[in-house]
Amino acid sequence: MKLADVIAVLESAYPPKTAEKWDAVGLVCGDPDEEVTRVLVCVDPTSSTVDEAVERDAQLVLAHHPLLLRGVNGVPANDPKGALVHKLIRNRAALYCAHTNADSALPGVSDALAEAIGLTITGPLDAASRTPLDVLTTFVPVPGAEQVLKALTDAGAGVIGELTRHEDTRLELVLPRSRRNAVLAALRATHPYEDAGFTLQEMADLPGDTGTGRIGELPEAEPLRVFAQRVADALPATVQGVRAAGDPERLIKRVAVCGGAGDSFLGTVARAGVDAYVTADLRHHPASEHIESGGPALVDVAHWASEWPWCEQAAGILGEAFGGRVEVLVSTRRTDPWTVGATSSAVGGHA
């Protein structure tokens, strides 16, 4: 398969247009016309995972985190990130990154985290709005109805109903609000009447099925101390491990998760009616204030560990799309930056 074929599958699963505006997703280096027989999926494009790709003869590294998130003027080989780009190119390996578009996809990063923990997913934590839609209704004389209908659908509208009344055909179509001007221009250009009558209604902007984070439920409620161990057992080991905030005996049934740094959603979590929130990179003051205000229990895990289950998800998507034509590997390298952990040996402490 060509790299372009693999990219097409990835961009169907993780549409680049859903990435945050500040993000940098897509193909970093590589020739879309090159053949790909082996892909390595990882969280971080680091020297370790690039070395692994070269050692395992992968022609594509699919990473979650971007390599070049901030603008650069060059990628010289004596720069750490530039060195990775040069090494990839020298070894005929491409790099593709799916970041916030993989976070918001369905399924996406948080789906993988929720499933690893054993949750049955019920919906997004912070739902994205559906595409804003309009409904256009117009009446067209029967002889010209097909021409008008074709012009409207070519301009981006979709038919949701058609009803013939007397000598006119009633056309009812739904269209993305972003295509409103184009569709109305097409109507005016093709309608047989000089002044085409129509009605246009805006549909309510309802929450969609996608968005950041997920909410799910455990098969049975369990104490926070047991739930924290469940999370630790489900994720790869890190120096940080798993820590929880809240009453250890609090029963946990309904859970919110967010792969990656998720303390910006503490307010959303507090209103979500959940018993616990699993995420990464929680900070002292926001976590303390959240617990003091009676919010759900918190379970904090390492950033890398929270997103690592996505690697298996992405590998499964590519494997299903290409079968045995492309071998898809999941990186075995731990790219969590923390390498040493210690706890105090002092007896007692300060209140």
C-alpha cells in the first residue's frame, strides 16, 4: 500500500478538520507515493520510538503527539527535533501525527482509555456541537423540479422530503449552515420563477456524539481504593503510578475520563453527575479546590499512560482497513519522561 492510502484511512478515522486550531496534525515528513508495509504506532515521536521504527523496519511512524507543535524556521540535523526528521528521512520512514483530532474522534483517545478501565461508554464528557444545519423549503413547477433539485444538492443540500401538490413540487432539503449562501444562490439561479419563494429555518444546535472525554459506567460500584487499583492494573506501569483524591471508601460507578491533561474540565466534571474522574496532569490547587467543594473523586495517572491505549485502537483501525497487506506494530517503548520515583522514609509529617 502507498502512504497516501494509509493517510486516507487515518484521516477518515481522525478528521484533521476536527483538530484544535492551535494544533499541528498530519504528515510531518514522508512521500505519499512511497510504499508502506509496516507501521509503528506510538504516543510520542521521540528518539526512542524513532530508533524503534528504524530497528523494526517501519516505513511509517504514527504518533499521537505532534513533533513540531510550535512553528519552526528549519529542521537542522544538530537540533533534537531536526535530528529525528533527518533520521526518519534517511531511513525512508514517514511521520504522521493525530493529536486533538484523535482526542475528539469517535472512537478516540478517551474511548480507548475508558474501555481499558472496563467502562461501558454512555457519551462524551464535553460534547462538540453538531454541524449547524438549516432546512430549506421551496415550491417549484413540476417540469423544472429536477433541475432545481440537482442544483441545490450540487451546492451542498441534502433532500429530506418531497411532496407533490397540484402543479408544484414541494422540495424540502437540509443543508450545512456554512453552505447557506451557495445553496440559495443555486436556488435563485435555477428556479423558473424570477422571485423564487422559499422558507429557511435554522435547526437547533444540539450536542453531538463526539467531543473531549467520555462518560461511562462500571458493571458494579466499587470503593475508590479498589477503583484506583483497577486503573493502575489497566494501564502500563510508570514511575508516577496512579494516585487518587477523595474518600477511599466512596463508591464509584459512573466515571468520566479524559486522556491526556484534563484539569481544564474539572468544572464540567463537577456538573456531570459522575462519581470519579480519571485523567492526567492534575495540579495541586485545582484538585484541592475541587475536592474541598464536594466534587467527584479524582484519579490522576501519567500523561503517557493515559493515552497509550489509543495505540492499540489506531492499530486496530489500520489492521481492519488493510488486513495482512500492512503490518501494524504498537511501540513497546515507554516514553513517559519520569525515570525515578521515591517516597519519603521520614516518620510522621506535618498537618
